[in-house]
Amino acid sequence: VTSTTALTYTCVGPSCAWPTATRATSCHRIDVGDRTLLVDLGHGALQALRAAEAPLERLDAVLLTHLHLDHWADLVPLVWMRRFELGASAPLPVVVPEGQAARLRTALEALDALDVLDWIALTELQAGLPPTGVGPVAVTAVALPHSAVLTVNAYRLQVADGTTIVVSGDCGPSDALPAFARDAALLVLEATVPEPLAGHLTPGEAGAIVAAAQPGRALLCHYLEPLGGPAELAIARAACPDVPIAFAQPGERVPVAPRPATTPG
Ligand SMILES: [Zn+2]
């Protein structure tokens, strides 16, 4: 029996700020039964989604963690494809962090792509609010520091049976992320750099967040080849020995089941 709320996470793009021959930049696909939404849509992601025959004509929403190009560059071609190839008539819901809608408008204006705004339904999702319905999920956000200009939304996506996926954007070491991701069935977070760098995580720092959050399992993404190999994985696992953790591979599909109920106290 297939549950209509069966939840699947797919890593569309696990690369960081530039794609490789086989890895798109940031993009995460969330399927809930026959409903689909995306978190981030960096360059290379649209081609990967098309290769996987993703249902781009009936996306529920695209949630952007922030407006660095490796997280939204393929939004523009996606909107054009939906409009002119697929004949989509309904605007595509697009969610950005608080304060970043105006920034997106400015970017589209600079790109002579303001028509994109006619074909999306653009909203901001403020961190810390009660859950908002976005397609088949209830979404909350936490704002994380990233660069001097942009904060990042991590998104917590919950389906009707309570199963929860947390997808983070780029951030440095954070106490807010583990608190936000606590007890999720799946936590997806970046592990970008081999040595500490402001606004990003090393595998060890990512592992420490996983250890503090105690999700059912964790996937590391936004990593550059040849990072993501056995040495980096060993570092991440050493920091969170009790939670299964792995580097996400392009196209990897992960069925996400509810966590076993725990007895309070
Ligand atoms: Zn990034």
C-alpha cells in the first residue's frame, strides 16, 4: 500500500558555487505522494531535473534559501520553460527569506527578466512564524547568518503524519540550526570547505550540528569535488558517531519514514 503522504527526498544538486561535469549546484526535491516542491534551484539543476523527468509542469513551490546565484540561477529558465514550452498558466509559487523579494526584483530587472515576476507568485517567509502551508507541507523557517549582505532561511518541512525534513542553506557554525532541526527525520546541510571559513561549514562543523540536532539521519551537500570523499566523511562521522551521515550523491533518492514514537521523559 502506497501512502498518499509518502515522503521522498532527492538530492538534485550537491555541488557548491559551481557545477561539475556530473553535479548541479544546490537543489533539493521533496516529493509527498504525487506532489513535488523544490528547495533551491542553482545552475545545472534544471538540466538534472529534466534528465530525471521531474514533474516541472505541476510543481507546488520553489523555496529559496537565499539569493546567491548557486541557489536560484535556474529559476529564470525554469519559469521560461514552464511558460513557453509547457504552457503552464498558473503562477509558480516562489518563497524567499524576509527582505529578499525586493532583492530578487532588482536582480531580475538587471537581467532584463522582469517578465518572470508575471509568472511567479513571490512571497517572503519570515523566520520564527507558525507553520505556513506550502503545497503538501507545513513550513517553518529559521534565519541563519551567511554573508555580510544575506541571511539564509533553513526550512523545516512537515507532512500530515508529522514526518519532518529540514533543509539548510549556507551558514557557519550555528546554535540555531540544531535547535531548529531537532529530531527531524532527515537533516540536509552543507559541508562546503575543508578549513573553517566564515559563512560555511567544514565536515567536522556540520557533524557537530548533526550531533546536536539528533535527526534520524543526515546528508551533507554543497561540497566541492574532491571533497565529499572518505577522509571528509570520516571527519563528519567522528563528530556525530550516533547519527547516520553521508555525502549526498546527485540524483540520490531517500524515502523518509516517520521516526519511531518516543516516550516523553
Ligand atoms: Zn551556496
